[in-house]
Amino acid sequence: MEEYTISVVETNNPSILKFDTNHFITKHKSYEFKNIDEAKNSPLAQQLFYLPFIKTVYISGNFIALERYDIVEWNDVKDEVAQQLVEYLNAGEPVVLEEENDKKIAVTVYGEVTPNPAVMKFVVNKKIVPTTFEFKNIDEASDSELAKQLFHLPFVKEVFLDENYVSVTKYEVASWDEITMELREFIRDFIADGKEVISPTAAAQQTKETPAKQLEDVNLDDTSKQIIDILEEYVKPAVASDGGNILFKSYEQESKTVNVILQGACSGCPSSTFTLKNGIENMLKNMMGDKINQVVALNG
């Protein structure tokens, strides 16, 4: 029988700790359990919820990630948890009672052109990620198997994921006529096979950094919150339809400057400067008056 070892790995979120395993513990599927009732098909997760500080359990191919309540610090309990996991796995107890299901998921994907000639948007008829993710290269894509595999295609330069689409930025060496069909089928087959688009740990971390969470930040001034509201309600739907995204970064009160980050098709788009100045900047000036002097894209 395989002997299991556990490596403890910190994440960007101090509340979440990863326990990497040296063998796969699920059949290429991922699971998230918020409480013991949700964990009825996972004996391991049920056992973990008996620990009073466990808030969420994530189980993936070769790791278990745990989110804790603030009643303890990981440094005080991580060794004990790691030991419990090793003993459980080496006892041969079931991790998740997985159903055998080789049927493909019914999914459709279609390609859409965007204002950026280097970017194509591939729209899926189902939700694939909880929020936006941007990967500039394969090193950044460690949390997304889909993005990682796309980067193995020689013409893929950047990958951007939103709730129901994938925006792909290509190198100039290839034309869309040559590669659109290949990309569309690649993305469709990946999702149809039920593979994990983004790791649960990354999804949990990114969800904590969404504009909705920014608005809950007590340290954020009222003007910044008003800007975020306007960008979310009026600007984001328009740029999302073009395969991109806009993120509020900061507001400089003295210069009345709004700093934003452009993602996906908006990043490096020839028309993005025009959109920024004549669209977004004018809108904020009209709606917020003399609080706004200019809007600057930090990456465009």
C-alpha cells in the first residue's frame, strides 16, 4: 500500500493552509465543504469538522486545504492536523466517496471577436470560475490547469478567465483564422471532461479580493467606494462584453486621480486609451463632479 506523507504549504491567505500529499487522493476532481452536513460524501472532511477551528475544507487531486476560524493560529495546530491527516490516509480510510461517472458534461463554447485584434473571447454556456483571473505567463498559471494547458500552445500569450468566458491573447505569428477552431475545441473538451478550471484555494483567495469585498474595507474612503460602485454598475458590464475587465486600484485625493488596472482584452488594446479618456473618465467626472481630474491605467 502507498505510504502517504504531508507537506504543509502556506498560502496568500493567512486563514488557509495547504496540506500537500505525495499521492493523488481524488480522481482529478475537487470538492469544497462549508460544514459537516455538506461533507456527507467525505468521511475525511467530516472528521476534520470535529476540530472546532475548521471553517472550510477543500479537497483536490493531491492536497487538502483548510480554512480556519480566528480562534486559533495555524502555527499552534498545523503539526497536529498534519499528523492526523497522515494517520487517516495511511489507515486506508476513504477521502471522498466519488461516483464513477465518465459521461461528458454537455457544454457549448463559441468564439467572439473583441475590440483588441490580439484577443479572442470564448464564451461558455455555464459558469466556469467564481470571479476574474488573469495569467500573463505559464508561471502565473499554477492554480489553473486550463490556463496552464493553453500556455502549452505556442501561439498563446496571455489567458484571462471570467465567470463564463475565456479571453485568449495570441502572439502575432498566428492568425485567428488558423487557430480559433483549435482553441474553441480545446476549451470545450477541457470543460466537458469535468476538469478543474481553477483550484479551490485560488478561488477562495480571489473571491476575498473582489470589488464587493473592497467595499467592506473600513479603511477605504467614501470617494473610493463611490468610484468602485460606478465602475461595477456602469463600466464593468461593457468591458466584460468585450472580453475584458477593469479593477479599481486607488484614488489619489490631492491630484484627484483614479488609478485602475485593465485586464483581458482591455489590456494593451489600441482603443483602450480612447475608452479610458472619453468613456470612463468622462462618466466619472459627470457623476462625481470636481472629485475627479483624470483616470489612469497603471498597465496600459
